[in-house]
Amino acid sequence: MSDTPTYKNILVTKLDNPKGLKVGQIQLNRPDVLNALNIELMGELVSTLESFDKDTEVGCIIITGSAKAFAAGADIKEMATQSAIDMHIRDQFSVWDKIRKIKKPIIAATSGFVLGGGCELTMACDMIVAAESTKFGQPEIKLGIIPGAGGTQRLTRAIGKARAMEMILTGRMYTAREMFEAGLVTRLADDEVFLEEAQALAKEIASMPQMALQMAKDSILKSFDTTVEGGLEYERKAFYLLFASDDMKEGMSAFVEKRKPEWKHK
């Protein structure tokens, strides 16, 4: 691990990786309110994501919480007395749009409660490694509102219309296994090792050539924004563009020469 800046609402570390580039890890750290996502925390989180994205030492990023809660939702106290105009002017969810622009893969490592904004944050990540104890939910309906940070959109794309309808319209919680079977969760893990599982996956990914990783992520995300025909065209251009990279030449040479490639991440 190496030294990183200190924040009020998150803990930030860089994990060494013998296989390749380091892993940037962000732990949500508001335990007294089950890591409720207030404006200040989200600002720190996005700022750190952007910093890791520019850091040439980092190849993959993890966001995690505590054993009791990844994040139990948005900070309701910040919103309870606001008017519609107040919310429009504050536009607190606009900072979330920056997460979509992070080029490096992001893994959510979850345990305990993953509710409301917490669930939406995991879905803004690229993969979810969930402890068996994890409880997912979008309970906003019970407060007289709906998800506002992408829940109705990303959840529907992840698990389908019918399941998303039930989850959002009832506001009930679902187990990690239910969400794994529905396709939201990437991997299930025992409570004692879920973070280690996420770290192992992150280190494996961070050992891959960065240009190819980032273009693969970008192309996969593009599939949600366009037609199959448009997505295929986008993928093809990214595929051709990678033939200008040093790592493409190294990877193919290593394959032909039957040796392990030495990535330059260029």
C-alpha cells in the first residue's frame, strides 16, 4: 500500500499487485449513519475516482463499505425539508454522471445493507462482488418518492422489467443470492472473504493491458446507449484502433513466441 490523501467521509488506499498495476480502493466511512450518501461524501468519492482514473499506477478500482452496510441510501436529512425548486437548483445527482465517465473498471464490494442510493451506486460500478449477507433494495417508494440516481434505468437493464418493477414498486429487500440469480451480482462470497474476493478480481483485471481494458469497458457500456448495429460499428472501430497500441504488438508477439507478455499500458 502507498500513502494517499485523507478525507472526512471515505478511506482511500492503493493496494500493491504483484501481477500488474495497483488497485485503488475507496471505503465509504460514515458508520454512524450506515454510510448514507450525503453530498459531501459523493464529492469526495467522485474526486477520488477521477484521481485514480488519471493515476498511471492504478489499473482497477474498488468501492466498498463496512460489514454492516455498503450504503443504506441517500442522506434523507439533507432532502426532507427541500422543495422541488430547491432540489432542481441543487441538482445533487449531477455529480453521479461523472462516475459513468471513469475509464478504468470499478468493482463494488458489498456487505450488509445496499439500499436506495447505495444500490444505485453499485449499479454505477461495472461489477458487484457481494457477501452472502448483502441485502439489496430500492425502498424510495416507502418515502413517497422514486429512485433518482439511475435506479429505474440501470436496474431494469440489469434484471429486466418485471423484476425491476417488483423491486421498486414494493420497496422490499432482496438477498445477494436472489440478485446473483437475477443477474445483478457478478460473484457471491462468504461474509469473511468478500473483500478479498473483490481484491483478487481487481488485481486480475489490473494485470491486463490498460488500453484494451478501457476500450472494452467503453464498448460494453455503449451497448446500452445504441442499437446492436450502432454498437457493432463502435466495437469494430475500437478493435481497429487498438492495432495502434504498443500492447497489441507485444501481446501478439508474445503469443507467437510462446512467452508471457510484458505490458507497457500504451
